[in-house]
Amino acid sequence: DYLNKARLELSAERQKLRQLLASRRAANALNSMADYSKESRKDQLVELEAKVEAMKKKLVEEEARRDAERRSMLQLELEAVRYSAGFVTDREVAADLERLT
């Protein structure tokens, strides 16, 4: 009788330990999933920040290119006005065109 009671108690303790172990494993799995999700979001944020920086760089390069084109066109217009007003000679215009092209 005493032996049966001890066996039942031992079996109950084993069951409690199994449940505790299962709940601990479940908690660890949830923590791992949360950590993975957190790291995944961090990785996504880093990727997005890199894309934004690349877009900013492209925008700056595009603005610089447009500014250079605009300056070139203004320079050509100025040369045309100067020539038509008689401020420069044909030779100076030819030299300027050679320099610009």
C-alpha cells in the first residue's frame, strides 16, 4: 500500500515535471519567435534606410546633372546674345564653341 502510494506520488511529480518542461519549451519557443521577429524588423529597417540613402544620392546626382545642363544652356544663350549684339567676333565664338564642345 505504501509502495503504491509512493509510485502514484512519483508518477504525479513526473507528470508535473513534464508539464513544466513543456511549458518552459513553449515559452522558449515564443521568446525565440519574438527575437526573430524583432531581428527581422531591424533587418528590414536597415534595408529601407539603405534604399532611402541610395535614392537621396541619386536625387543629388540628378540635380547636379540638371544644374550642369542648365548652366551649359545659359552659357550658350549668353554667347548667342553676345554674338548677335556684336560684342564678340566670329573667331571668339568659334573658340568658345570649341571649348564648350
